[in-house]
Amino acid sequence: MKFKSLYLVLVLALAACVLAQEKKKGIVAEGGEPDERASARVLYWDQDANAAAGQFAINYGRPVWKKDYEDPAKFDAMTRGKVWRMGSNFWTNLDSQLHLKISGKDVPPGYYYLGLQRSADGTTWSLAFFDPARIRAAHVDAFDIAKAHWQFQVPMKLEESSNTAEKLTITLARSKINLYDVTLRVAWGKTVLTAPIKVVVGIVGG
């Protein structure tokens, strides 16, 4: 009798395991509610024509900085030799109507997905550009950015800040001397990355 009871328990446990595995199969859906998303934009306005002369913007989700990330070993494990999605939820993207030079690299007008690449030795960072059409065709989510192949990269300068950016903050700061000189700044925790952007004047509005 005890043997039959034990046998029944084992059969039920096995059936529960099979059902649990079956529940993991197939497609599930998530999201649909508003998430925190930000946009940094630079607009050029032609006062003579009273019309826009062109603009570009970076749109991104704002992940929260966690105290755990302040452990250098943990932060290195997250970033060294890897590409980070540089945001949360949907892909961080650059939408530009203008021809730009970012860290000296030509970036034609267009739409790009973005990520951050850190070298294996941890000494350098680069802004990585991805082709949205390829990613769209492959249905790659930003969470799986490591599965995507970047088109090109541009170097970013690493700075340390005494202040902590509690949420990812990306800004585009215009120069007070030359309105076509812009600085891209990415801040998260105490890590700050910057890259110079030059708007190619002859192509503004062209």
C-alpha cells in the first residue's frame, strides 16, 4: 500500500514538472503600459524662412542606477568586453535629419539604434550604431543586443563625476560659441561618457 502511494506521488510530481515545462513553451506578451522614456533633441530654426532647418534627437528609456553597481567587480562583469543597450525597454535610437560628425565619424541623416561598447580591458568606451532594418527583420529586442551586429562605432571619452545620476541621463549640449558644435553626454551613476558632435553646416536644411 505504501509502495502504491509513493508511486502515485512520483507520477503526480512528474506530471506537474511536465506541465510546468509545457507552460514555458510558446509566445507570451508583455508591456503595453507607459514606461519612462526621455528625448534629447537639438532643433535648428531658420528665422528668415520661419521654418525648421533640421533637427536630431536621441530617444531612450531611463534605467535606475542601483547601489550594487558601485561594486567595481560587478560593474566590470556587466560591461567589460560587452555591448550595453544604453537604456531600457525599447531600443535607444538616434533620429537625425542632419549630417553629423560624431567623434570625427561621418553619420549621414537617418535612423539608428544605439548601444555602448566597452573594451575587454575596460579602458575604452565606444558608441555603437546598429541598422534598425536588420534588427527589425530579425526581431531582436534591445535586451539581446549582444545578438545584434553593429555597423560602426565612434569613441567616447570617459569621465568620473562626483555626483550620481540616479537614472540614465543623455543630453545634447550646444556650444555657446558655435551653434553647430554639440556635446553628447551619457551619465549613469558616477560614470559619464562624452562625444563631440559637429553638424555639417553645408548640409543643414539641404
